[in-house]
Amino acid sequence: MSEGGERIVGEPAGGREWALVGAPNARDLGGLVGADGRRVRTGRLIRTPALGRLTDDDLTVLGKLAPACVIDLRDASEIAVAPADRLVGEPRTVHLPVHDPEHPVFTYVSAVLLGHDLTAYAELARQGTPAAMAAIYRWFVTGESARAGFAEAVRLAARPENLPLVYHCSAGKDRTGWLTVILLTALGVDEEAIRAEYLRNNALTESLRAVLLEAMRRRQPELDVEAVLPVLEVRPEYLDAAYDEVRRVHGSVEAYLRDGLGLTDEVIAALRAQLLE
């Protein structure tokens, strides 16, 4: 901040939000209190949506962060139909697809974000997108590609050569959100603070949701907003579904990290050494 308290372009507000026009829910995890009262380092872990809509000014902001590694949790089919990520410098790019073709909500979210025709998803809408979203979150816990992708992302974050680390999926709220839960849990952040961080997405993307819905109404006057809105938001019940699955399968979040993701004590210790002040 400046001496007068005004925001400096490119400076995370309160160490948290990044002023990226093309990625409104991008934010820094720095400042959250982790193990032993130590705070997460600022400028080390940045969660974002896909980076294909960044403006030139956004690239200037991102350049000040100078990410060493970018993790993309999208499947190749999602990447193929979206604008290519805009990056600065030469960060290492790692694709860790967390995707299940049996869950069409993945491609539904991408179709909504990209303004595609949604008529092919009539059955999904009929069955109920909130229920589909909750099912996806349960799958995050047990799905093979989900466990493999999330675990490898944590291992990458534990290595100094990959920091600062940027990670994203399509909308930057579900897969990115659950990976954030995993990272912050491993860093010792309490569940209440993790939940609050997760739910911040809705306030940050309020204007974007309004624009998307209005554009979709113009193209499809018969649009069922109640079917679309649940995939544009995060909701407490989605996170609850994942936590319930964790406790059903593993008994505790700690056991999930150890047994579900295979994260050893050494990996957790390295992660904390790199990311906690």
C-alpha cells in the first residue's frame, strides 16, 4: 500500500487478492495462520482461474509475481476449447488433469464459461446441478485422477524450485478450491479459516456471474438460470460433501492426506518449511 493507504496496482490487497481483470477470483493464500501460529508466506501460493483471458495489464501484475511453476488441473479436452493461458517469463507448466468423463459437470462448467450451447446438458439440468456439484466434490476425494493430481500438486508445492506457484482449473473454484483445502490443511490452517477462504469466490465473481448470465439469456431466452447458477458458484454444501466423504472413507482429514493422497510426514514438513514464515 502507499503511505496514504491507496492500493498500488499489482499489490495484493491485504496480501490476498490480485488485481487481475481477466481472473477476478485470483488470490494469494499468504497471511493465513498455519501450524504453530506461523503464517503462510505471501507471494508463494496463488490460486487462479484459467489464464486465457488475462489482459496486458494483468500480465504486468503477474510478471511482478514471477511464477516459477504453473499447475493446470484441466483435462486436454477442456484446454483445447479454451483460450490459451497467457503467461509471463518461462514458468514450468505442469498439467495434472483432474477429470472424470463420467461426470459431465466438468464440461458443463467449461461450456457455460465459454458461452457454448447448453442444450446437450438438458438431462444434467433435469437431474439437478447442485446434486451434480456435490457428487463431483465427493469424487475429488476418491477419484483416481483426483487423488493422483492433487497429491502431485502438493509435492510440487513443497519444492523450492517451483515457488512462486500458480495453480488453476477452468473457473478456479472447484478443483482449484479443493486443492486449496488440501494445501491449507497440510499447512495447519484451521477448517473455519479454510472454509471462509473457499467461500470468498462468490463475492469476487459476482459481477462476472451477472455478465455471463445476461449474455446467456440473450443467446438462449429459455435458459434455466436455476440450473446454471449452481455451477457458477461455490456453496457450503459442496465443501460439506467433500469433507463428509473424507471422514466416511478415511475417518479424518489427516488420514486422508496420509492414506488417500500418500503424503508423507517428510512432504508435509517440506511444505511447511517452504511456505510458512
